Amino acid sequence: MHLDAAVRADPVLRRVAIVVGVIFLIACLPKFLAYGWERDAFVRFDLPAPGFLVIVAGVVELVGGALLVAGRLVLPSCVVLTVTMLVAFVAGGILAGDEIPSLTLAPALVVAMAWLVVAAARRGRPRVPGYRAS
């Protein structure tokens, strides 16, 4: 996947992927270590099957964060993590009024992941000799 290679080759993209990945790795911990607290938050957010979704969110954040740190499967990781953060932003932030992290960190992570994918796609684009974009 050319996005993965672009992320691993570019020091700025690499650092962004690592920072975002580590944030998700840290964010997944309470879903497993403070399950009841997280489940109560998901109940407050009025999410269906809150107990199940806590585990799903934890696994998504764990796997997606680890993949970003490794610079592997960057696009699918960013897509799935973005959906997770949009749910947090809308359900937790806008509808339930949970300011931190739903209205602060979640949108920042979405922007960072969008930038990472777009920048990696632009840097990883194959070059055609003699071609100039108009």
C-alpha cells in the first residue's frame, strides 16, 4: 500500500502517525481497565448495547492505534478510527454534552487523521517523468 510506504518514509508523517496511534493506545486502556466507568459513559451517551460497544471501541482503538504506530494499514485504520471519533463527537459531545474528550480530542484526532491520509497520498503518488499537473 503506497500510503503506508509514504508514512514510513516521511519523518513528519511518521511522527504524526505515531503520536495519533499512541493517543489511541492510551484511550483504549480505560475501556478495559475501567470498563464500568466507560460503560456508564456509553449509557449516558444513549448508545445501543453500551457494554458491547465499549469493548468494540476498545479493540478498534487498540488495533488501529497499534497499526498507526507501526505505519501499517494506515488508510483503513484512519477510516475506522475516524468513524469511532465521529460517534464520540456526535453522541458524546453534541448530544450528551461531554466536553472532554468528545468535543476536544475527538475532532482534533479526526483532523489529524484526515491530514495524515491526504498528505501521505500526495507524497506517495507515483511520479510520471515529464508530466506536469495543470
